[in-house]
Amino acid sequence: MSRVNPVNQYLRMDRMPHIWCSGCGLGTTVNCFIRAIENCGYPREQISIVSGIGCTGRVAGYLKLDSFHTTHGRPIPFATGLKLANPKLKVVVISGDGDLFAIGGNHFIHAARRNMDLTVVCVNNFTYGMTGGQLTPTTPIDAISSTSPYGNFEEPFNLPFLAESAGAVYVARWTTYHVKQAARSIREAIQKNGLSFVEIISPCPTLYGRRNKLGDGLAMMKAFKENSAIVNGADTREVGLDFKGKIVCGKFIDREKPSFLDMYHTTMAERFGPFYEPYEGVQ
Amino acid sequence: MSRVNPVNQYLRMDRMPHIWCSGCGLGTTVNCFIRAIENCGYPREQISIVSGIGCTGRVAGYLKLDSFHTTHGRPIPFATGLKLANPKLKVVVISGDGDLFAIGGNHFIHAARRNMDLTVVCVNNFTYGMTGGQLTPTTPIDAISSTSPYGNFEEPFNLPFLAESAGAVYVARWTTYHVKQAARSIREAIQKNGLSFVEIISPCPTLYGRRNKLGDGLAMMKAFKENSAIVNGADTREVGLDFKGKIVCGKFIDREKPSFLDMYHTTMAERFGPFYEPYEGVQ
Amino acid sequence: MKADPKGVLTGAHFLDGDHACCEGALSAGCRFVAGYPITPSTEVVERIAARFPSVGGMFIQMEDEIASSIAIQGAVWGGAKAMTVTSGPGLSLMMEHVGLAAMLETPCVFVDVQRSGPSTGLPTMPAQGDMMQARWGSHGDYEIIALCPNSPQECYDLTIAAFNLAEEYRVPVMLMMDECVGHMTEKVIIPKAEDIEVTPRRYTTQKPGKYLPYQAGRSEIPLMVKAGDGYLFHVTGLTHDERGYPAMNAEAHDRCVRRLVEKIRNNARRIIRLEETDTADAEVVVVSYGITSRVAGKAIQMARADGLKVGHLRLITAWPFPEKRLRTLASHVKAFVLPELNFGQMFLELQRVIEGKSSCYPVPHAGGTVHEPEAIYQRILYAARHSRLKDKKEVAR
Amino acid sequence: MKADPKGVLTGAHFLDGDHACCEGALSAGCRFVAGYPITPSTEVVERIAARFPSVGGMFIQMEDEIASSIAIQGAVWGGAKAMTVTSGPGLSLMMEHVGLAAMLETPCVFVDVQRSGPSTGLPTMPAQGDMMQARWGSHGDYEIIALCPNSPQECYDLTIAAFNLAEEYRVPVMLMMDECVGHMTEKVIIPKAEDIEVTPRRYTTQKPGKYLPYQAGRSEIPLMVKAGDGYLFHVTGLTHDERGYPAMNAEAHDRCVRRLVEKIRNNARRIIRLEETDTADAEVVVVSYGITSRVAGKAIQMARADGLKVGHLRLITAWPFPEKRLRTLASHVKAFVLPELNFGQMFLELQRVIEGKSSCYPVPHAGGTVHEPEAIYQRILYAARHSRLKDKKEVAR
Amino acid sequence: MSATEIKFAGLGGQGVILAGIIIGRAASIYENKYATLTQSFGPEARGSACSAQVILSDEKILYPYVTRPEILMALSQEAFNKFLPETRDNAIVIIEEELVRPKGLKSGMKVFGIPATRLAEELGRKMILNIVMVGFFTAVTRLIDYEAVKEAVKASVPHGTEHMNLRAYERGYEYGQALL
Amino acid sequence: MSATEIKFAGLGGQGVILAGIIIGRAASIYENKYATLTQSFGPEARGSACSAQVILSDEKILYPYVTRPEILMALSQEAFNKFLPETRDNAIVIIEEELVRPKGLKSGMKVFGIPATRLAEELGRKMILNIVMVGFFTAVTRLIDYEAVKEAVKASVPHGTEHMNLRAYERGYEYGQALL
Amino acid sequence: MSDGKKSRGPRGVVTINAELCKGCGFCIEFCPSGVLAFSDTFNDKGYHTPQAVRPEACTGCDLCGAYCPDFAIFGMLKEKVVA
Amino acid sequence: MSDGKKSRGPRGVVTINAELCKGCGFCIEFCPSGVLAFSDTFNDKGYHTPQAVRPEACTGCDLCGAYCPDFAIFGMLKEKVVA
Ligand SMILES: Cc1ncc(C[n+]2csc(CCOP(=O)(O)OP(=O)(O)O)c2C)c(N)n1
Ligand SMILES: Cc1ncc(C[n+]2csc(CCOP(=O)(O)OP(=O)(O)O)c2C)c(N)n1
Ligand code: SF4
Ligand code: SF4
Ligand code: SF4
Ligand code: SF4
Ligand code: SF4
Ligand code: SF4
Ligand SMILES: [Mg+2]
Ligand SMILES: [Mg+2]
């Protein structure tokens, strides 16, 4: 096989095959991400990727970029430090629903509040894949998980609504079925100033699909296709997810607000006047 | 002085005088709380109070109820365990803006998501009082604090909006000027099933007021009176706070959703049928 | 008190250590568990999630380990016996609340199914690298109790013991499992409920108004109350006096913290459990704990086959450390060998307490798997050959 | 390398320890601080918040200590020298990320201004209760370096030293201040920038493609790169190989973790700083650190006035512990006395390393204030009277 | 025999761990033996190779891991290839004969093959191939009593599926008996 | 004198800590003395009693706390009442004479009073009463050189307020001189 | 503190515990009936405390009590006081 | 993998790396031109892998590549392949 898949140059091929299961949507998400950065206008040397722990957390380890596999729930504050030390970087956090919204929820809402200059991609597979399929804050009501064996009875987060209320300037949701739209959204998110958020609904056939009789990865992808509706600009209040219900996709929020660094510059320039050297990172 | 203040019976008078500064709104908030529980329909033995760390955190120590002064940011999960172990209790969390929304933000949004049967009262004085007046996630833009000496440049949370998006069933905001309304709201919140949230805007003259040239406690109270507008049912999106701007008060959200325990009962009763003894706590 | 039959799965089972721990909790009367999934401890809470609803227990998966480690304390003050379950990274996050439990004297159990660290390390592989953390991981001075099971049966038994000790001393008890015992399946015998001894919570009999939450009396352990019973009591993580009120001065601090420390140190003899074999006339004593004690057992068999006089002292309680017993042994043993799945943790304690009276040799191991028995055997051999009986009488051969 | 004059406030100042620590960080080239307020460390970040913007530094108050302790690591991998500042309860929350820093070999500084614990304890009062936590608070095996200043001047000096050691060994360095030194104001002399030695980050000179993030070579310390320079490198808190890739087996784990431990243990001699006075012919040596060393100093003056031969060994570096030196001293000293503001932490290390060759006496103290010099003096007296020179030559009198 | 080391290996989803558990349970609960089962876990999510190791012994088992199995049961080629090298020279090797081609056997090894998948399918559920293998194992190794394993099968499978699983067990057992 | 222990006490907001800092700074930066200042902090928020303790010495200072002050400066009655008992029998006691009534003095004590608030108000800002006290302290204790303290005042007050503060310093100093 | 003198008398009574008072002035400002004003004297803590300058106007509404952060003042209906 | 045979030939070429494939079927399902189908053979990992059954229909749209979670397949415009 002499022809080489163009995505390979963005992958650490010396680590293939990856650990993800057959039919897992994570590889598809990685494809979307690679397509997003290919023509986002930033050279790859300038793009850093930060993940937490989980199946999704492994994304950082497969992408051939400066990439950081941190601790469970903490990729956003790591990314915050990275970005602030070197504002020239485009820092993208890719992590799982559990990582970003269970243990890591506080960091997300604070980064959104501050409008920190980061892109956060949450791969929402409705479960903790890596640890064996437990309940997450996105598991729909009634879904079975290894820690909700009688069906989940905790209301899940509506992530886009939460993201908006916390302050994100760009909020979109797609499924792994929507490869083109997802790639475009991630690109737009990266180009955005401030905190941008993209939720990618993704199949975890092994631990979520099988247990909930949703079939294999392909069956789940087909369900995404059939059950999704694209409503750009939808009110985020209305886009909560049910078990097997409609998945509203689209770009929900795209607004302009000065980012953390913008605000920092304005404040300090005003205060120090000519004595303020615009902060351009620590070097 | 033989006539005794009726609130005294709810206070640990052996600890008076309290540590709060002259003109601090915390004592006023305690008054509102006492008036709220006086006729809420629950005997005081059944009401537990949980605080985190901060000037507000000291509330638990002055109230003569079963009262818990926990760790910084963690009163909500403590209260969760307490409530679940003994669902007959009415558990009220009273803590500060920093405690509940800086370090403790994640616990709040998760308790709201689960619709945990708790009342959360946040005394928002726009600063960390106890540690000397630092920036909090509610400090308005441009306000000075000891860690934002050049004026705050981080967007603060809009707490009612955040509470709604996370799932709270009751959301209200008052200032310490609104003693009657605040007392009524806290009472309603306690009577509510699920997670109820009341934000009380309160003066910290010593560390917030003085630094920001807002005068003493009385001046701040007068400003609350003049700058506030009561808009019951206001869209929470619209109630964010600016430095010296309008303070929209009122009851914003009052909706019905099964609480965590309701959902638990329904799920288990369905699953175990007659074998399920309704969970009534551990005793 | 005898165990509540509801929840006691009497019989012989083929269970892994994680599941056995769940059953131990049920037998001990635990009815509240808050946890957050983490390999290799997840199976404990998974079984609990399935088992609790039908026996009147409550399991909640919290948003993180911090929340879990304080939710259990809320539950305890609400009247429950409660535990949380985690592994190293989670335990690191719980450290503030281990300190809180020590300070509030909240009886509760922390289960740590150890995996290889530091940091994320090897999540699915065994280690014993959290032993010092269990003792010292929170800030300030305090004491805890830590137990080390070496089989699924002991995961069951020591979970009960952990709850009992927690109640007896009002202290957080750490059950230091490891990936190997957690994921190993063996026969576990669960006795009849009436054969299981369970320590009940010690509640005050005093009336509200009289009762002082931290009045300890001679036993050093104050009696408890729970929320809702009309005591209108207060507790705080601040330094406090007997009323439970903050007391902000050095004298109060001394009184408050000294008792926290001494109630364990002074009762060490009653708390400590050891398993000793052939130590009486041993030249070399192997000190071990947890899964490593079994590997060491094999190495000792090998060494004895060579005719060496090797004793075995197994720490069932790692903390408090059996200082006295080891010092006594040191007076007639040539050498100690201490294998563990870390680069030397309990070994430091051993070295400290024997005060140079015997030689002592660590057998460190990074973890990721257990020792080769051969490695421990070689160390025993070395110890036997190179150590001399110092200024003590030669033991009879 | 010499310090960057920008940020060096050359001159004599009357500063408290917290503020001096801020100036030390500036002198050391620290340009990124993430923190969360906590008494008694808050003044450090308050000064930083005021000072950083005008010298090209970035301060961010994070949502909690967990975020702070990893934000600094992101900043380091972005090229900054970075630190975070906290006190006990915050340090407990940072423990997972102390382990991460150890595992990623992120050079960074954790400042702990100790207050009295456990739990919330006495927030505004001094203690030295986090010494063992600093060493052992995270899960798994790792090593750190810990320094103990005893004056505002040393808060300045040792902050620089902390950054330098962090860079040299790629290890988290803990600056163990306490409320007393933090809030005490004294003269602090800040040298000229050209007189301040600063260890620069050691970056690779290899080309992208060739460079392996965890290839250590003989020095045991791998060279770094930073994000944005085209290396397209990967780092992970999982056990990893030289490429920085996860390597999930026991052999890789041994290689990975052994080096983390050995790079400190093997270099202990170069890392350790002590201050010794009159130990050569001492009968009793007082071992102390931090604020207690000054109180001990006064007690020693009292004892010497009585004609006793008392030496003083002050630990400037608490971790790694000066094992060798103390063992040597033990061979001719009758007794050691170790006062500290806790119920015995570094004392355990002392007891361990001297292996019974001398007597040793703790002078424990709950904290909340410092010792009465009298208490230490009495202990010295007791030690001098009750200890015998064991099987060692009497030192010349 | 005082201790026997056994490896059960295959793909995730084939039920090899359960096979090991049944054998362990049979020995330790329904016979008077000691049994220790360990698994190797990896971060690699399910779907790839997985294995259980069982030690059976008349004495208390100390060291819990299997290092040199005397019996290897392999349900996939990958598993067979991976574990054959560490298997003892005189081992018993039990394979699903349509999934595994036994190449590279050492001379002293005894191989027993069974088309367990097909047999399971004949019984109505491909999923129970592991129980067929358990029956086969019981027959060809003669390590544990037929009845003990039967009890263990009953105790180990989901409620309501006992009947089908026992048929699978018997089918495998018969197939094994016939080979001997 | 080799070491002098001094206590500065009053209410939060009166600037007693700054007074202590100025004296400490004067001694350690502008003279060749050693000075150590400590404060007692409490959870009690500002507005209540606060104090600074300063030790001045010709030698390095080891033990940093003041146990038995030889000089007490008290700006509030509460502070005076609280700290008088621990003050040495032969101490110098310096008070704001309109805020403090010096009851319960021990016989050997020397008391110096100044209406610092009024003097400060006369100078235009009540807030600078602490600097008036510093001047007074300098005059009556003669511990530190006039110029050294003056430099320390300059270095310790906010930019732009030096002039006013120096006037306050001088006013206090003169008042003290006049008393001697 | 003072009770009214008029024959119908005031409907309410206000009670002040000067020792607890920190002089914030809330009660004075927010008393709807203008009953209160600062007194000239200081309490032990050094705060000016309120006094009832128009006791006869007191309605016993207890707004002063609701506002007082130091639990140092409260109003009551006169009938209750007597009862 | 196969190139077209017809004179105008296909616009695109699809390339399959069977060793990486985990047989999820995404590519087959979502190829808009119906180019792909499962082959009968297993790869080493035991998965059925796709093959181009209608290579001439391939447009080189690379949707297969975008969907493939295992980076095992991709499509390209023929001109690019040649170039
Ligand atoms: C502090 C800590 N707690 C728990 C874990 C265990 N853990 C690892 S991954 C994970 C969940 C991951 O879920 P998610 O983020 O949804 O990722 P997925 O695997 O589903 O892609 C958990 C709980 C951990 N590594 N560290
Ligand atoms: C883990 C931890 N971090 C930090 C602190 C220090 N701390 C105590 S109170 C407080 C802030 C309190 O602010 P807020 O909740 O707004 O209460 P307020 O004092 O303003 O009423 C902080 C940061 C602590 N006690 N514990
Ligand atoms: S467990 Fe789920 S999320 Fe993880 S790799 Fe497998 S399918 Fe993907
Ligand atoms: S510091 Fe602020 S919040 Fe705290 S008691 Fe004083 S006024 Fe109230
Ligand atoms: S409201 Fe209370 S504290 Fe304030 S002035 Fe009135 S009585 Fe005093
Ligand atoms: S009770 Fe009402 S009317 Fe009377 S003093 Fe108080 S606020 Fe005024
Ligand atoms: S999408 Fe990829 S992994 Fe799935 S069948 Fe096609 S080539 Fe194979
Ligand atoms: S490139 Fe397009 S048309 Fe060709 S096989 Fe792939 S998906 Fe089908
Ligand atoms: Mg997930
Ligand atoms: Mg606040």
C-alpha cells in the first residue's frame, strides 16, 4: 500500500493501531479535528492539544501536535496556563463528557466565564468509556450504565445551555454522523476569540450502546442520522437530550465578547499607559 | 434588659458578639433566615444548616440548629450526604459567593442538575471577605479587589442564569435591603422540593465597599435600595450584574420537577415492585 | 452488636476482592456509599449500585472524589455508616477530607484499591505506593488507621473491621487494597449475620443542652449525636473546644489535636493486628503486607526449604505501625527483609523503629506487577548470610 | 545565568516573608503565577497581582487550588517559570498535581505557608504540620525537594533557590514557609540582578524528529522543549517511555519511576543545604528548621550559657533529608533534640537515620504559636543529662 | 498434583473470563480445592485479547499469578499465538478448532479441539460457546468433578438461562468424552 | 540596650501596623539595627483590635515574638486595657490621650499622652494620626534617630502624601520634644 | 429604650441592646416611623448606638430587628410585651 | 483497492489499509456512491474489512476517510493520486 492516508501526517502512526474499539466514534472525531485544523489558518506548530483522562483523553496521544495528556478533569486549567504563557498558541482541549463535565465541570464554567481563549471539544458518548461504562452527567434518563443498573434517574446536563449561561462565545453540537459540519464547527471554534465549545455526540458501542440495546457503532451512527435535527441558532434552553430522543444539532451561539486576554490588555494598558508592554507571553 | 430579642432563641448567644464587621450584611441575612424558618412548617430539629468557609461560612456556627461548618467550597456535597442519609431533614446550605461558586461551583451545578433536595442560599458580597477581599467569580468588571488591584477584567457569573441552566427549580435574588422579600423567598425555597437557590446581595463594607469607594455598610444598603428593581419572573439571561449597575431582584424561576429522591423512588419502585421498601434514610 | 441480616449474603462465594469489599460493607451495616469511578476500584461501587437499593442503602455517584469524600461525612452525621472507594489519583483528591474526618472525628471508611503511580501511572496494574500517603497525605497533624487485606476473603473481613474500628475510635479508616487483590477471585465465606460482630455507633445518652460534642472523657473518644435528634449541635473543621465551637488559640489547639493523635497512639496495642509465623526462633523475619505478603510467603517457603530460619510478620494493620512488637523482635532477630510494591515506604518505618538493633533490607519494586518470589528469596538469603547478631544473644539453632 | 533586571527590586527593604517570596519569584524569573487565596499565604499573590503586569508577568486567580496547581504546569510547558502559592488545605487539594509534576518532570514551585491543621484548624496561626505531606502527600512513588526558610530574607533567597532546583532537577520544589515567617517583617536585601544566579530552563538542542522528551542520558535529567517550537511532542501522566508515549507494563514503569526517584536520591548530596554551628564537638545537637530554628537558637544560647556543648544543625533543605550527615554526627553525638511545630514529623526521619546510634528527643508542639524557648532548653538539658555516649569514643571536652 | 496453572484466553465478548470463573468456582466452592483467578486488564478497551488465569491447588495458594500454564484454553488465534510460548512443554492445549489453527505446538503438548461455536449455534445461541468449552474442558482435563462444574455453571449464568447453559455444558462434555 | 520589645495597638483602620512598620523600617533600613515585626492576626475581621509587635536589637533577633513589651503604644481603650497587663512594670506607655484613659498603670511606668487625633485633624486629615504618633514616639523614646524615622515615613506612605505625612511626623515629634 | 407616655400610647416597643450594637445605622435608616437616631454616647466597643427619639411613633413592626446585623435591637407590639 | 477500468475511468480512488480496519462498516454505510461492501475475508485482528465493489463509482469524496475511526480507508481524486 504505497498511497498514504493524508490524515496520517497528523497522527502518531508509530502508535497505531489505537486502543479504541471497533465502531467507536473517537477516530471519526479525530478525523473531523484534523480536517478542521488543516485549513484553519494556523500552522500546526502553533496548535496545542490538551486532553484529560478517558478514552477521549487518549486523543492527545495520537495527534502529532504538541499534545498533553494531563489528569482527569483538568485539561482546561492546564490549557489555560499553556495559553497564557504563550498567547500565540491556539490551544484546543479535547476530552470526554465525564472528564469535562463531571469532575471537570467547574473548570469549564470558569473558563467560559472568563472567556478564556480556548477551544473545548467535548466528545459526549453518554458514559465513562475508559473505566467501564458508568453514569456520567450526560447520561440520559432511563439509560442503563454500570453504576445505574436500574436505569438512570439523574437529570443530565444540557451542555450547550450550560455553556451559554457560563459565558461561552461559540456553542455548537454535532454528532459523529455530521462529519463535515463537525469539522467546520471545530474550525470556526478554533478561529474564534474567547471560549468556544463544540459538543460531539459519539457512539460508545462497547459500553453504552450494547448495554442499552442500541446496537453496534454503525447502528448508533444510523440512529444519529435519523434522530438528529439541525437547528442553527436554536435556543439552548430547548436542546436538552433524552434517551433515544431527538438530537438537536447546529451552531447555537456565535457572539462577540472580548476574551480574557483582550480584557487583560485593555485593563493594563489603561492603567499603565505607555509603561505597559503588551503582554505577549513569557518569552 | 429583660426583654429578649425573639431571634436569640435561634442563635448561639454564648458566641455573641459575632465576628462580623460593623455594617456587614451577614447578620441581616441571618435575620431573614430565622424569619424564614420560623413559619416554614418544619420544626427546627428537622432543619440542618451547612456552611463552607468564609465570613458567610460562619453562619452555621451562630445558628442554634444542627449546624455544620465544613470545608471551603464543599457544603453542598456534605449537605447531599446528610440529606440522603436522613431525607426527613430539611437541609439548607448558606455560604459565600467564593465558597459556592469559585471552588465549589461544580458541586452547585451538579446538585442543581440532580435536583437534589436542598436549599442553597448564597450570600454574594462580591468578594472573599474572610481572606481579605480578593476577586471572586461574582466581582463585577472594574471593581478593585486585593488580587485585581487594577480593576477586575474577568466577566462575573450571572448566578441565576447559571442556576437555571444547571437545573434549579427555584431561583430568586434579593439584597439585604429586601429583608421581607428575602425572608419570604428563603421560606419558599425551603418548602420547595428539589434544588432551590436564593442569592442575597450583601454589603462587605470592610473589604469590598471601602476599596471601591462605595462607602460604609449603610451607604451600600442605600445603594441597594436605589439601584435595585424587582422583576419577578425576569428572564435569567437578563439579570447579570454590573459594577454599580441595576440589581434586578425577584423570584425568577419557580417550576416543578421531580427531585433526586422522587426520581430515585420512582425508578426503584418500578424496578423492584413490591420488593422495594421506599427509602427513608438509613435508620 | 450483631450484623443486620438484611444485606448479609451468608454462604461461600467465588468473588473478587472488589466485590468482597462491597459485601463486607453491607455486612458491616454500611448503608451509604458515595463514589466516583476509577480503575481498579470501580467494581466495588458497581456492585454497590446494584445491591444497595434492595437492602435500604443509598449509593450516589458524585461528580468527583472530593464530593464523595465529604458526602459520606454528611451521611455519617445524618446517622449512616458510610464509605467511599477510590484509587490513588482519587485518594490524592480526598486528602483534604481525610483531614476533615480526622478533625470532626467522623467515623468513616476510605477504600483505596492501589494502582501503580505516581500520577495516572499504570491504572490497571497493582502497587502499594500509597501507604505513606494514607498516613500523611493531609495537612497538619492527625492519625488514621490503615488495614491491608491480602485476599478477597480479607477484603470482606477487613472491610467489616474497618467500619468497626472507625466507630470505635471515631477516625477515618483506610482500607489499603491493591489492584491484584481487588481483581483476584477466590472463595469468600460470608458468615451468618449473627456470627458477625458489628460495632454500633456510640451515641450519647445525655439530653440536649447537656451534651457537648467533643467532651471525650477518659476513653478519649467522645460520643456522637446525629442531625435531627434535637441536639442543635455544631461541629467545625476549625480548632474547637468541647462544645464544638471554634477556639482560636494555641492552647485550645493543643487540647484538640493532641487528643486526635493520642486516641490512636495510646490505643495502638488494641488496634494493631498482626499475623506472625515462626518468628520466635527466626534469624530473619520477613515483614510484609497486602498482596506482597503472599508472594513473600512463597519466597519464605523457598528459603525454609534451604533450611533457613525465616519468620514472617504480616502487617494486617499498617497504621498504626507495630512499633513495639518490631522493636522486641529486633532484639533477637538478625535481620528483617521488607518487600513492598514501592521504592521503600513501610520500610522507612521499620528502619526507624528497630533503631539499628538488627539489619534490615528492603526489597523495593516499582509495581505494575508483584515481585518475583525469587527476588524476595534472594534477599532473604543475602540477609541471612550478611547480617550478624549484634549485641544480642545468639538464638538457639 | 544572571537574573533579568526587570523585576529585581535591588535594595534593602523592610518586607514580610510573603512579600519577600513574591520578590524572590520575580528575581528567579518567574513570570506566571496561578493561585487561590488562602490565609496566611494570600499576601504573596496579592503582591504578585500588583507587581506582575508591569514586568511582563501573568497572574491569574484560578477557581481553586486544583486548577492553580495544573495551570502552572501548562504555563511551564508553554515556556514560563511558574509557581503556585497556598497553605495546608490548598496543598491537600494540590496533591494530585504534585504527582503530575513529578511524573511529567515539570519544573515548578509550590509555596506552602503552613498554618495549624488538620482541616481548617487555626488559619491565622503558625505550624509546621505539612512536612510529611510535602514529601508523601501524592499517591505512588516520587520525590520532591522541600526548603524551609526561617526569615523574610530566606523567603526571598530560597524562593530563588527553589526555582533553580526545580530547573536543575525538573522536579516540583516545595517552599515550606509558615505563618510566622510569612507574616513577619524584617530587612530583606535584594541584590543587583547581575549578582543573582538563576538556572535557566535546559532546552534540547536536538532537532524535531530526533528529540525524545524523556531520554535522560547520564545526568538523569532529560532536556525540555516547549509548545510551539515545532517538536510536536507528547507528554502524559501515564507511565511512559523515552518518547513520552504511554508504556503499559511493569518494566517500563520501573524504568520511568526509578529515574524519578533516583535523580533526587542520587543527587541528594548536591541538593542538600544545611547550616551547622558548633556541631564538631557537641554533645547535644539540636536539629531544627524554619521558624523553629530561631526559637531553638535562643534555647541553645540559654543552654550554652549553662556551659553545655550544644550544636545546631538547621535543615534548610528538609527533603531530601540529610541522612548521611546526621548518621555521621550520630557517631559522636550523645543526643539529638528536634523541636518542631507538629507532633513529630521530621523527628521520625531523624530517628530512622541515626539507627539508635545516639539518643534523640522530639520537642513536639501542636502549633498555633511557636515553642517557648524554655521548653526546648529544658529538653536540651534533659538530653545532655540522660543520654550516654554509646559505643563511640568520648569526644574531647 | 498440588497446583495446576490454567490460562483461558480469547477475544473480549467470548466469555473466556466466565469460563475461568466457572472452573474456579467449581473447584473452590463445589469441591474442596483452592482456586485463585486473576485477569489481566489493560487500558485497551474491550474487543481485543483478554484472558483469565486460574490456579487450582490442594493447598492455600500464595503467589496468585500463572507464569507457566499447564493448560491453555484458546478461543482465538491471536490468543493462541500470544500465550503458546509461555505454556509448558507438556501442556494440554484446548482450542476452538474452527477459530484456532494450532501452529507451533511443542512436542509434548496434547491438543484437544472442539467446534464450540458451531455446537453453540446448534444449541441456539452462539454466545454460549464458552460454556460448551467449559464442558469440553471438564471432560478432557478430568481436573474437576463433572457435577461440581455443573453446579458452578448453574451458579454463574444469568437467571433464566440455566437450562440452555447446562445443555451447552453437557454438549461440550460429551464431545470431550467421545474424544478420549 | 540590646533588645527592645514594643507593642503598637489600636483599632483596625487607625494605622497602628503602619506605625510599627515605620519604626521597624527606620531601625533596620535607615539605622544599623535589627528589627523584627510581627502581627497577630485573627479570623475576626477588621474593625476590632489589632496590634503589631516590634523587636529592635543590636544583634540578630532569634525569637520573633514580643512577650513583655517595654514600650506600649495604645490608640484605643480596648487595646490599652488588653495589653497593659503584659507590659513591663517599668515600661513607657504612649497613648492617644483623647481616646485612652490610662487606668491601672503600674508604678514604674512612664506615660506620655498626645491628642494625636486632634493634631491630625488640624493638619487636615484625621487618617494621619498614626504618623503623628510615630513622631511622638520618636521624640519620647529616643530609640531611633529623628532622620532615620523621617526617611522611613517617606518610604512607607503612599506616593503623593509624603508632604502631609512628614508634617504630621514633625508635629508629633515637636509635641513630644516639648514634653520632655 | 422607652415606653410611650400618651394615653393611647405607642402600638409598639423597641428594645436596644447597646452592648451588641456596632453602630451601623441600618435600624435608624430603615425604621419606617423615624423612631430612632444615634445617641451621643459610645458603647464599650466604641460605637455610637441608636436610641428611640420618637418612641411614641413605634409600630412594633420589627423592621429594625430584621435589619440589625448584630441582633442588638428589635421591635414588638406592645400587647405582646405585656403578655 | 482498485482503479477503474473504463476509458473515462472513475474520478476518485479509494484506498484501504485492511490491517488497521476494525470492520465497523461506517465507510460502507456512508459512502454516498455505494462503492464499498464487506469482503468475505478477515484481517489479522479477525475483522471483516471493506472492499471496493464498485470502484468506478468512487468520486474521491473521502467521506469514507472522514468517517473511518481507524484511519484505514481514504478516498482521493484520481488526478491527485497521479500527481
Ligand atoms: C482523579 C481521577 N478520578 C477518576 C479517574 C478514573 N477515570 C479515568 S477516565 C474516567 C472517565 C472518563 O470518561 P469520559 O471523560 O466521558 O471519557 P470517555 O472514556 O467516555 O471517552 C475516569 C472516571 C482518574 N483517572 N482520575
Ligand atoms: C481549600 C481552601 N482554600 C482556600 C481557603 C481560604 N478561604 C477561606 S474563606 C475563603 C473565601 C470566602 O469567600 P466567600 O465564600 O465569598 O465568603 P465571604 O468571606 O465573602 O463571606 C477562602 C478563599 C480555604 N479555607 N480552604
Ligand atoms: S469503550 Fe467506548 S468510548 Fe472507549 S474506545 Fe470503546 S467504544 Fe470508544
Ligand atoms: S470582611 Fe466583609 S463579609 Fe467579612 S465580616 Fe467584614 S464586612 Fe462582613
Ligand atoms: S442596626 Fe443594630 S448594630 Fe446597627 S446601629 Fe442599629 S442596633 Fe446598632
Ligand atoms: S419596631 Fe418598627 S417602628 Fe419600631 S423602631 Fe423598629 S423599625 Fe421603627
Ligand atoms: S470505516 Fe474504517 S474501520 Fe470501519 S469498516 Fe471502514 S475501513 Fe474498516
Ligand atoms: S471516496 Fe467517497 S465515493 Fe469513494 S469510496 Fe470513499 S466515500 Fe465512497
Ligand atoms: Mg464519555
Ligand atoms: Mg463573599
